[in-house]
Amino acid sequence: MLTAKELEQRLLKFTRERLATREVVDTITVDTRLFEDRVIDSLKVLELIAYVQSVLGRKIPDTQIVLANFRSIATIARVFTGEAPVATTRIQPRNATRRTKSGSAVKEFFARGELELTPDGALIIRGAAASLRDYFDDTVRGWALDFGAIEETFPASIPISILERAGFMSAFPQKLVRVGELSDGIAGPPAVCYHNYPRFADTTMSGESIVTEIGRCYRNEYQADSSYPVERLRSFTMREIIALGDDKLIERLRSEMMEQVTLWVKELALEGHIEIATDPFFTDGSRGRMLMQRMLPLKYELRLRVDPDGRSVAAASFNNHEQHFGRAFSIRLPSAEYAHSGCVAFGWERWIIAFVNQHGPDEDNWPDIVRLRYVAAAV
């Protein structure tokens, strides 16, 4: 059996020769932070794991693929030769939710006609529900402008060729929603941010870019016979803040917005929490992205409670795409490296559902921060 020191030296040689870029290869030691210092990205994480498994002669369970076990070469060597304890995480299947009744409060909004589910999987929003959405969106729009974003208006459709270049078609082709039955070249955007990258394609940026936009998004996920059809729609409203620049800009956007959202959720007296998400925003190698997110969180989600038993839905996400879209669209920074990108996204239909199910359909019982500003306009 290999000793920790022997495994350490093999890993150091492999990392320098196969995983690291020429710019950093000479700086790597056994104590270098592989993920936090960006030595390894989501395209290389599978190579690292495969190499460790081949040297050990055994498979590493997914529950052991966490940052605590892979922080550095020295850490990997100690953990997987038994000289240090192995950290584990419990992995919950993405669709493992309890089968509970939907919150009754939002049903009152449907009975009053303020929410209406269309046959093709979209929500029509009226009255107090519309005022609630406007309050949510105005708040986040204000944060975006304060952060330095420029408000944009993007088209309601997107060429499929752009989604192909972005990699969406190779990762999630089943989720594509085409525009018109005879159309083979146009689709509904699956996320607002896909509109933003083509404008910088094949160029060197002169500086950073931060934009915000509210738009309709389309994903082929709606199931009319689901227990919770209004929580996974075919067409929904998304507000995004999208940044292109260096890695520091992306992490500043994410950290500031997570702080804002955490305080806001408390002001709204909502039950919710932010957690690491295990599904990739998108990648050609989804397993690599998922494992990378577990070791160096690239996606966080805000989950809001939607029924008394504690079931929750993802209502916002905080995404670091690293250089994925920079490479896909050949967008470079003045330093000549590929641009980093990230986005913060809010799905307003889910916010409405969670808010009404938690606070009830009677606007008089809503927190003053909402009621005094917007409910009066709906009366």
C-alpha cells in the first residue's frame, strides 16, 4: 500500500504535468490549494479523481468527493491513505421531495383570479399578485443599479445557434422550447443571460460588463399532472444581474447579492435558506461541474418554504460560470485571458407562490414593507 508521502509525490508530478497551466505549474507545491486557488477547474476535476482512483486501485464514493478531502495534494494523500479522517457529505437526489399537499393560501389567489395557470404551463398574474411581483422586481432592480449594472432589454427569442455555441444544446437538449411549430432555428431563451454573451463574441473587452434585465424564459419542464405544476413552469419570469470580467468581479457580485437577499428574506419574514446547489448551471461535462461545485461552490440557491411541512423551492440562484462562456464565445480580457462570467437570477412566480403560502392571501396580514408600498395600488 502507498504511503501518504509516496502518493503525495505522484500527485504532485501528475498535477504539474497534466492539470496545471504553464503559468502556474512552477508555483505548485503539495500545500497549494487546488480549487480555491483555481489550479483545477471543472474540466480537470474528473481527471484528478480518476488518477487518484487508479493509483489507489479503488473507486472513491461520491460522498467523499468534497473540498475537505481535496483541498491540496497533501490533504488528498493523507486522507486516502488513512493518515487523516475522511470527510463525507450526504447526497440527496434532486427530485427527492416529500409528497405533501400544496399550500392552501395560494389556491385562494387562483380562486380570486389573481393567478391563472394556462394550458401550456405559464402563470397569468393579476391584481395583488402582480403588485407583489412588481415590488420584488423593483427591489432587485435597485440593487443591480446600485452595483453598477446597466438595464438592458433583450429579445423574447434566441437563435438556437447561440445556444449551441453556449453548449446548452449538448447539455440540455430536452429542455429546449422552440418558437413556432415550424421553426428549427429560433427558441425561447432558457435563461436571460444567454442573450448577453454573443455581443462580446470574438472580442477583447476593454473593461468589465454588468447588466440587468427582466425577461421571459422557457424550459420544457412543465408537467400538468404534477402535484406542483405551478412550481415548474414552461414559461416564467426571470430577473437577472449578469457580469463579465475577472473572477474577483464575479465573486463580489455573488457575495454582495447573497448578503442583500439574506437580509431581505428576514425583512419579509420568510422562511428560507441559501445552500450549495448540486445541479450545474450548465456544462458539457455535467458530472465534472457537479463535483466541482461540491468542492468549490459555483452555484448557490435560495430555497423558500412553500408548504407547512417544510417543502421548499429554489427561488433564486447565484452562479459562477468561471471561464465557460468566455471560452465558448472567445471573449477575452485585456490581460488576454478568457473572461469570467456569473449571474444572479430570481424567478418571480416562485417568489409569489412562496410568499403567499407563508403569509396567506389576505394582504392586510402581509409585512408592512410590502403592504404599504404596493398592495394599495392593487385595490
